[in-house]
Amino acid sequence: MHICAPDGTMLLANEEYLRFAKITNPERLYKKHNILDNPNLERWGIKDFVLRAFRGEAVHVYDVKVPYQEIVDRLGDIKEPVLESLFHNITAMPVRDSAGQLMFVVFIFVKSRSYHDREEIVQGKEYIEKNWKQEFDMDKLADLVHMSRYHYIRLFKRHTGMTPYNYYQEIKLRKLKEMLCNTNLTIAQVFNECGVDYNGNLAKKLKSMLGMTPAQYRAMMTQK
């Protein structure tokens, strides 16, 4: 978490944020570092979120890839390579005085997922999780990490215990389970949204894993 003034300057950060950014001397940042002056907000995909926050809106973004190395290089006192890939859910909360004037903006960061692995494995996981709705393309994935199909499949399985295609299927199954809880969609629409044939092998695998039909699973999960 960190707290900023209405003009964007950082006023305070909690211990967890200081550890995360490898900041040992926070006083050099307080009232000096300005969030709004960061030229990379648009590239990181959070410019609109930040601008809305400083306009006094309560806003949220989900599963944003954290430019961890850049944050450490820009703010940290300890300059060292970052070996973790992070994604955060971020909430910005306005704090107003009794007259309704904006006093502070509080940013709260909650880790949604992270990877500690070889760069090629992290790249592969991120690609699959971003493109899980699309048809699986092993050639495109191998090109992304600059390895042959054969070597990347072996490397991925050695690090994760499954092939890239199995990992893709696991993501599909997880998304199917999540979306089945959305009663605004029919069962057929859920499968269509996830790019899965209701009568195909992956649908059969889901039914086997659940031990019941998708309709029965939905009823069980939504009757609570």
C-alpha cells in the first residue's frame, strides 16, 4: 500500500511495499516522487486507472502485470535482478475531508498470481493464460521463447509437471468452472465463451473431474 497527495506525490508507504520495491530509505521519496510524472503509465496499461484515481474516483484494476524490475530500478535502493513475475489486483481509494475535498489517494496492491521460474517458462505460462480462449498453437509458443517445439515441451514439463497443452487445458477447465457460476449465461453460452465443444473431449474431462454434469455443478455452486 502507498498513500499519495492529490497532486500525485507519494506521502507514505507501508513496510510491505517498501520491501517489495527494495526501498531502504523511504524519506528520499516522500513528498519528492510523483506518481503522475511517471512516463511509463500508459505502456504499463494503468494510465487511465491512475488518472481516474487522482480525479477522486474509487477504482479497481485486476490481474495487472507488475513491471517489477522497472519499479526496483526506478525506486529501489538495492539494485538487483528480479527473478519473479508478478500480477496484482489494485484498488485506489479517495480520502476526503469534511468539506468533500480530496485529501489523499490510497493505493492497495494485492497479489493475484506470481511465477518463480525460468524466463522461458514464465513467458509460456503468461502467453497461455492470456490466450486461453484461442486455439492452442504450439508453434507460436515455441517461436515466442525461441526454442524448438520438442525442447520447449520437455523444458516446460520438467518445470511444471505437464506439457504446455496440458497447462492450456487446465486453464480452460478452471475458466469453465468459474463461468459456470455465472447464471447470466446459459450452459451452452459458457462453453461457447470458453471455446469448448460441449460434446468434445475437454467437456468430457470436465464432467469426469467434477463427478457431475455442468448443470448439476452450477446448481450446487449457486444454491448457497
